[in-house]
Amino acid sequence: MAGIRIHNVTILAPGKTLPEGWLLIDAGKIVDFGTGEPPIVPGAATIDGHGGSLLPGFIDVHVHGARGCDTMDADPDALRMMARFYAQHGVTGFLATTMSVASTSIRAALETIAACRGAMQGGATLLGAHLEGPYINPTMKGAQDSDYIRRADPSEYHGWLDLGVIRQVTVAPEFPENEQFIRDCAAAGIVVSVGHTTATYEEVQTAIALGARQATHTFNVMTGLHHRHPGTVGAVLASDAMRCELIADTIHVHLAVLKVAIRAKGIAGIVAVTDAMRGAGMPDGQYEIGGQAVTVDHGMATLADGTLAGSILTMDRALQNILAASGLTLADAWPMMSANAAEQLGLAGHKGRIAVGYDADLVLLDGSCGVQMTIAEGVIVHQCPA
């Protein structure tokens, strides 16, 4: 055995925290971990964690772009650039997310994702695609282009599903035409997430019966909670079957509401996402998403009319915001960054937690939750200078 030996870390594993920990990696897998004096492993690369926290690498299931690149560029180099940027912020796996655009453009993006899926050199692993739209409600379009929003058409979407790369879809469940789409996606093991929707409480319940299991950027572009009309938000918060995406940038969701959501759903019910667009990691200025002009100014990405247009959030910053809002410890909060998403995607048997035999997807954080190192499938894909 050669591999990698990490020591002098606090390991955050399911149900336990191991101070003065060590962990061994070989052939891309976690082969052992424990506390105290680490075993001697001839030939292994040794990493001193300097007392940092070692936890599962973050999984972002809703992210469009970064560093001037976007999923809809349908360009392998763009996906590689995105993967490298995400790894710098602790992400070890992501779903490249599409927009409501022409069918040919969606297919081109999906085909590119299918061709690139898997380990990305120097970056996070591309796990597949998140199809956000085009089967959403135009009255809740957000930054999606209403010219391309439509009802689900099997003659269109079966061709996309047949590519085998879609892992999650966002859909408005209130339209009868979209019900078969929900059924077909759920039958294919795809996470069905309700979003960009005016769905009532009852319509969300119907969607859950059809196979919906998540809400896209909860609270944003969906009907809110009223004490006599629970709406989409009320249905999602009340249902044990549903997990909630949350954009923890303090812009999309107030920190107090973030705290309310965590209290309502519990840690196991939250999936932290960024919804980042191509302006992430770039200076303030003019960008584009889904064919629409976006201005990034002081941390906020907006269309000309002020509509929020994704974010420039990173997952490490999301974690810091969640900790600040909730009062939770890192040992409590980490599943929202990884394990919950892995379970949603059907990857819980080998990703999303520190356990023997699992993929060595890891992030090393310092005392301020700053990313010091990211390891994706046993490969160091980011490391801060010593």
C-alpha cells in the first residue's frame, strides 16, 4: 500500500468526532481511520492537517457556473474550469445545472456533461446534470427566460432522459402535462425537485405521491407560507418526504429564515447549494445566464429589473453562513453539505461520509472553516500553499 496518510486532524464521521485523528487513503478509497498515533505506511504521502477538521467533501447539486464559464456553454473546457474552482472551495462533487433555453441547446449541454462525467483533472467530480426547467411556471420564472418555458413534452424529454446523465430535475408540478414527467423521472431514479412554481399545498402533495422528493432553492420563486394557505413552502416544510435546497448566501434567504428552515426540517432535511453562475470567482461586472444579461455588484447577481439571477456563493461560505445562522457546531452541520445530497442522488453507499470503503472525497478546514485541502476520489485537487 502507498496512498495518502493524513494525521493531526479532527475527523467528523457519522455519529462521532475523532480528535487527534488520522486517515488512510489507497486506490481512491478510505481504507482506515482512527485516533492517536497514525500507523506507519511505507511509501504513503503524509499530510499534516495542523489540527484542522477533516470532513466529507461538499456536494453541490445546483450550480450553473463560475470563473466566467457556464454549463450552457456546452464546452468541456468550461466544465473543467468550473470543477477546478469548486474544488478550491471544498467541493468534491457537483451537478452541472442547465437553464430554460431551446431544446437543442439543452441537449448540447447534456451531451457535453455526459461526455465529461466523472473525475475532472484538478477539480471536483462531475456527477451529472441538474435539469432546471424548462418545465416550470412562467409567473415564477426568476432568472429563467419566459420565451423558453413550456409544459413537459415526452417527445422532447425522453431524448434527454435517454442520455442517462440527468440526476435531478426542477419542475412546476401544478400543470397536468408535467405529472407524467415527474413519474418518468422518479421511475428513472432521478431526484424530482419542485421549484419555480405556484403550486398549492395540495398540488405539492400530489407531486410527492408521484415521486417528488425535494424543493429547489426553497422560499425563492415559489408560493410562500400563509397560516390558512400553506402553499409550496408549507407543504415542503411539513412533509417528511421532502428535502429543501437552501442558498445560504444571506441574500436569497434571510439568516433568520434559514434558522427556521433548519429547525423545521432538521439537519437531515436540508441540502445546501450555491446556485452560482458564471460571475462566481470573478470581479463585479456584466455577465450572462440563460441568454439574459446579469450585473454582479457587491455580492449580488441581478437581471436589469432587479430579479436575483443565481449567486456568486461558494460552498465554504455557505457553510460559514449556516453555522452563524443556526448556532450549530461543525460536527452537527456537516451533513447538510454532503451526506444529505449523496442520499438524494442515490450515492450514500460510497459518497458523502467518512467511512471505510467510501470514496476518499474529503475537505480539510481550518478553524475558520477556510478550505486548506480538497481530495476528490483519492486525488489532491486543491491545496493551499504551506
